[in-house]
Amino acid sequence: MGKKILTEKINIPGIREYDVYRQNGGYQSVEKALKEMTPEQLVESVKASGLRGRGGAGFPVGLKWSFIDKKSGKPRHLLVNADESEPGTFKDRYLMEFIPHLLIEGAIVSSFALEANLSYIYIRGEYMFVFKILEKAIKEAYANGWLGKNILGTGYDLDLYVHCGAGAYICGEETAQIESLEGKRGNPRIKPPFPAVSGLWNEPTVVNNVESIASIPWITLNSGEEYAKIGIGRSTGTKLISASGHIKNPGVYEIEMGMTVDEFMNSDEYLGGMIDDRPLKALIPGGSSVQILPPQYIFKTANGEDRLMSYESWADGGPVTGSSLGSGGFIVYNDTACIVRNTWNLSRFYHHESCGQCSPCREGTGWMEKILYRIEHGQGTEEDVDLLWDIQSHIEGNTICPLGDAAAWPVAAAIRHFREEFEYHIRFPEKIKDRNHFREQPMEKVRQLLAK
Amino acid sequence: MKITIDGHTIEVEPGTTVLQAARMIGGASVPPTMCYYSKLKDCGGKCRCCLVEVTKGSERDPRPMPKLQPSCVTGAQDGMEVLSGNSQRVLDARKAVTEFLLINHPLDCPVCDQAGECNLQDLAMTNKEFTSRFKEQKVTTPSEDIGPYISLNKNRCILCYRCVKLAEQLTPDRVHGVLYRGDHAEISAYIHNSIDSDFSGNMIDVCPVGALTDRTFRFQSRVWFTKKINAHRDCPHCTGKVVLWTFGNDVLRVTARKDEFSEVEDFICNECRFDHKKKEDWVVEGPHKFGKNSVLNINNNALAAPKDVEIQTEKLTLAGRDVDRKKISMRDVPIEQIEENK
Amino acid sequence: MERVIIKQFTQQVNITDEVMARINELTSHYPEGKQKSALLPVLHLVQDAHDNWLSVDLMNKVAEILKIKPIEVYEVATFYSMYNLKPVAKYKFEFCRTACCSIRGAEDLMDYTCSKLGVKQGEITPDGLFSVVGVECLGACGYAPMLQLGDFYHEHMTPEKIDALIENCKQGKVEFYSE
């Protein structure tokens, strides 16, 4: 058993309620932080922990906190990003649904570190049932004096509210989320200025993922140095992995960074191997936006080293033979899955979720989806694959926010690693009419057709 | 502060953007712009036409920027080095953006009033070897009635947000905006709402394409057949400095004056734009000059005396129109008969 | 075309005292003068109180309450996918059909539900009770295939569970909104 930080207490019956949470050591970090520590010490301890943002980009949390503009004297805000919409990721919901007070505790300590007096949790609108759980938990926290005026008699005031979105993936991007919280369309802002200087209502704001904030109480109680001892290299601590797809035990797992991918995938304690014992065909390690990998690059890197569950190891090989740990959304495909259909599916997702503000993303995502739809439905041509490659390369890096990159990478990686499947679809349209064609005839059985 | 663009070094004030610096230098270094508008606040960064390559961040931090930067919202730094027209990477990216802007554009220039003064047309013409690779169905949106003065064609819109920013900043009540999202996003008032504030007509001038055009000028004339005359009048609402687009002695259209980057110099009020279509209302200054390569200069040359000018092309065009009318009139109802009945 | 149709639908706007009190509570979460920030939660609230859709009149009413321009409400309501701009079925089965659900048979299950109810995707049954729509990732990838009905997620769905759910809906035994 690896060390558990976030999910240690999640199975205690009734932990969702304040009383049970408090009896099990809840809110101790608030007491320690407000009474014994200064905001600067808290920022330093988070810096020392090496905690990296769990939303996907992996930016060090302590560093982000140190950028917040405290000089201008404007009100500051913490915005907890609970707009978990990345396909393949459902870890934040697990935390918020079962142990909501942990997030609130983390938000109080973090707000104190940032010297913020008004903070929000932005949750996606589809999680309305979780929204209501959080609202109830916040009321309990107010009732017990953890929020409001003069918390614990220390003179520190904090108001924390939960705000719901309404169905837009783009609101997971921090500036789009700020716009959305202001009651506007979720159009990402042009940076600079960064939110740390001019964010919510043009006031300094830090946006952090739920999992990052939920790690703060442990770091506060046990020190950043202790946290940094867990994990490997610059990937410190534990990480929640949401596993889905063709595996025996899908669900959310907390792992110590540095575990081998082989152990995570195949041991019974974790994913337990493939469903129906069919062969592994592909894996997306960090939510739909990162590169899909073929089997030869999953357990070993291109250099033949063991692939580990860490930011560095997954990124080994760059976009060509590596991928990214991203948000920890593990999607596993067996040989019945069709990569072309999956790529079209993701492309449709990004087309649907593009905000429409900048032209490469607005037009490019729609164009890619239409081409992929044609290929998947047997109307593709030989030039289409090269055209797709060209389009994605012109979206990547040329957009306002990372959604453009997120839309381009899956297409690029699918073409890079699974080009033969695209060719099979184009050259044998009669064989792919049924969307489940690979169930009867997996690629292994039809590969020889392409050689002719 | 010193900034170098395509090898030209220039002194600029702090707070200048790379685009403004490039415009000071001029020539091939000036990036094309579709959404940026210097007269409007927070307008730009969306179309990605003005991407440039920053090869040196600044004197303090000389690292190059890995991604291409939109020059209209990138501030100049001391010692910055930028490649604009001299970088193949930049030109490729701009070409790609042009292609993206055109894929869902109806390409109906032959029936579009904006043709000849359209920024998108000009942008497309800079990529002459370009052929479309788009085989799919275009996204289309039905048009919408937004009042007697402005005609809105959403299919042509490239979502530059200029008209939205203008309505926000120049008019008291914004009634239109961008609705829906992704490639289905559209400019609209949602419900039947006519856009009629005192300065709403300026939306026509800031629109880079033919999405917003002057309804009172609709299908009246090709812009290059008209004569463009600078004129002014005493107006209580605005500066009254305009361009009259005339044909013979008729004023077909009144617009604000635009500079070499096709941006309005002074916004004009709707009264000047729509209610004074007589030459007598105006004090004529002289011919309006456009950029060197603009098609709008055709017909605009020999303009010594703007009063009662008679130019052969006009006469011929008018005569040609009569011939055309006769040609297309029905045999049972000859044109002469119609004229008599008038 | 869509827009023209939208304008034809009308709705009885009725902001009850209870709803108004909740609106006031929501707006109190934001600083003075920033009441526009409450727009998204307020739209959710009034939509739930008005048969799960927003008419032009209702949006104008929201604009009036929050003291913003109507267009600001239209802009937001059309941007986010959870706001319905025309009447919807009472029981709207929203199937997740993005990658992880798709590979675990979400599309097959949608086809099953459609044929069971005798409708195509997006259509409403003649009695106005049911519709089947595909939506993008709902964040329940490990529990696929799944669907959302009201506030609740129904996970690990099978044809048998769909049958039971439809039956429960018909008998009015299904809860929409969590406490």
C-alpha cells in the first residue's frame, strides 16, 4: 500500500458530515496555520513541498502563489478550479462528493496564505449534486466558525462561496473561468496580464485545481519537506489517477509518484489488467488532451527505461514517443477500440467546446472534425490524412488559450502512431461500416490487407 | 526604448505595442490586422493574422519566445527583436489563418457590397497562389433584420468583435452581441431588435468584411465606380468630417474617413451618415486618397473640380445601364412603356 | 432557422417569493456592484423553476433583476450548453458519448434507448415525456456508460437498467433535484 494523503479518510462512514470530519482530525491545519504560521511561512512550505498543479499543466503551486500581487493593496482572491471537464478525468468529483470538508479546509488555509478575504470554488454545472453537497458543507463550516469574520479569534476574515458553471469545457482554463465567474461568456483572456496581477474583477487572483488545494492541509500539518520526501524527483507527493476504459477496475486511485506504469496497470491492487484479457492497444495517460500512446511506449520509454507514474517520465520522448501525465485521466483501450473513431470523437468534443474567439481554433476544430467524420464513415481520401496533419500543425501554438493545442495533439498523436488505421478506413470503406468493426476483426487480423 | 523589426530599429515610447511600432516602420513589416482597432479599447488578439516571431525578448531577458506572438497585444520591450515580413514561419502562420478565415466564409464577393474595400479580400489577395482545400459543408446562419440602416449578413462575419466593442464604448445601450459558441458563434441581437443609436452606423465602418453594410447603399454601385470626396459639415454631434461616395452629382453613401490602415479617423454620427445625402449639405474639400494599391483609386484621379464633373466613364456606365435595362425588359412590356407610365 | 423558432415559444414567467429569496442569497455572494456574477447560478435557478427552459421573457426578467442589459443574458445563455432555449422533454436523458463512454458502448445504449422510446436522438416523444440526447463528457468516465437525468447521474447503465428507469419515470418515481 502506498501512502494516502487525500483519500486516507475518505472511507470513514459519515465523513461527509462536519462532526465526523472534525472528530477525525479535520480543520487542524486551519488552527495551525492561523495561530502559529504567517502567510509567508505557508507559501514557503508549499514551495518546499514541490507540489505541482494537479489540473494538468503541472505548474508549481508555491511559485504561482508567490506571483500574486500583494503590493497594490487590491483585494485578493483564491479561485478553486472544480470545473473538471477533461474527458477521462473524474478525480475532483470523487474528493468533493465524499470528503467536501477537506477541500474547504484547504481553501481556508490557502486563502490565508494568499491573504485573500473572498474566495470561490467554481464547479461545473453538471455536478449540481456535488454543488449542493459543497454548499451544505460550507454552511456547516460557517456555523462552526471556520469561515466568516474573525476566524478563531485571529482577526482573519474569509468568505468562501461555491459558484456553478453551466456546461463549458473552456471554463476550466483559468482566465475563461474568471470571465465566467464574472457572469460573462467563457472567453479566455489574452495574457498578459496574468490573473496573479489582474484576475477576478481585475483584482489579483490565484486559480488552483481542487486536488492541489486538498493537498494543502497535509502539507501544513506535516511540513513541505515531509511532502517532498514522497514521490520521485520533481514529481513530489501523491497523485489521484482516474482510470477508465477497458480495464478490470476503473475508478479513482491515489498513488505515490514514481510507481511503475506496469505495476499500476496490472497489479490487482490497482487497475487489475485488461478487461476480458484482450490485448492492450493504446493508452492516454493524462486526459484526452495529451498524446495517445501505442503499447511499445507505455511500459518503457523509447530508451528502454521503465515508464514511471511521474510528470518527467511520461514526458520522456516529447510528443514523438512520450506524452504527459496531465490531469491523470488514464484511458485504456483494447484491440476492439477504433482509434479513428476515438480521434473523431475527441475532435467532436473540442469542436463542440471551442469558444469561438480566435480563428485557428474556431475554424480548425470544426474542419478537423468534419474530415475525421468522413474518414470514419468511409468517405475519406488518401490526401485527408496529410491535410489533417497540416491543419493541426497550424492550430497548435497559434491560439489564445491551450484549447487549440489540446485539440491538435490527439489528432497528431493518432496519426503519428496509428496511421495504418486511418489508411485501413480510407482503403476499405466497406469493412468499417459497422462502428464496432474491430470487435470482430481487430487490426491484427486485417493488417495484411494493407500490405497488398 | 529600442525595438528592431525585420532589421529596422526604432525608438518607441513605453506601452507601445509591437504592431504600432511596425506601423511606424511601415512597408512589408506591417502585419495585417482583422480584429485589432486602435480606436477601440481591448480590441484585438483574436484573429491571429498579426502573428510575429520574437527572436529576442528584451535586453533584460534575451530569450526568444517559443510561440508566435500576436503583435497587436504584445507590448514592445527595450531591445526586443522581432521578425514580421522576413520570417517564413510567420508568413506560413498568417497564410494558415487566412485559410481558416475563408473556410466558412461564403466567398460571395461578386454580390457583396464590401468588395473592393474588404480587409479579408485584401488579405486573401496577398496569398495569391492559394487554392482551397476545404471540401466540407460550410456553416451557414440565416440573416437577421437589425433595422433600416444596417444590413447584417452573418455568414460573412469573421467574429472580430469590433462592432461589439464599438457598441459598448460608443453607444449607451448595446443591443447586439456574440451569441452561441465555436464555429456557430454569430453576431446577433437575438430577438428582433433594431440597432439604432446615434453612433450605430460606425459599426459599418469598423466591420472588416461585408457582414455589416450600409442598407441605404445596398446594391447601388460598386465602390470603385464611385468618386470619393472629402467633405465636412457643422455637426453638433460629431466632427462632421466624412467621405462622400458620389456618382455623378448623387451622393450614394457617406462614411467616416479612413487612414492607410483602413481605420476610421473620427467616428461620425448617424445623422451625417444617413440623413445628408445631398451635395449641398456638405463643404467639399477635395478627392479622398486611398492607399497606393487600393482598387478604390480607380475613377478617383482626374478630380480637379469636384463640382459638376463629367467624366466619360460615368456617362458610358449610365448609358450601359440603359442598354442593359432594355435588354432584360420583357417583350410584352417594353421599357419605353414603363417609362411613359411613370 | 433555429432562432426563428425560439421566438415563437412563450412561457409564463413566475418568479415566486421563494425563488426571489434564493436569487437574493446568490447575489449576496458577490461584492457590491458585481451582481452580474450571479448570472449563471440565477439562470440555473429560474430554469429549474420554469420547466427546465429559458424563454426570452424569462431572460429579460433576469436582466431586470440583476440590473444588466438583456443582451448580456442572451450572450451567456447561448454560450453554455446547459441552458435550454426552447421547451424540452420532462425526462431528458443526457447520455455521455465522449471517448471513455463511447468505447464502453454508450452509443449502442443510446440506440437501444431511442428504439425503446421510438424516437431519434434529440426528438421528444409525442407525450412530451422523454427525449434522448448525446452530450459531451460528464466526468463519470470510470462508471461508463452513464446518463444524466436532472441533477443526478445514473452510472454503469445496461439495457435492463434503462428499462427500469423509463418505467420509474412513467410512474413519477424519479427524483430530479438533489436537496
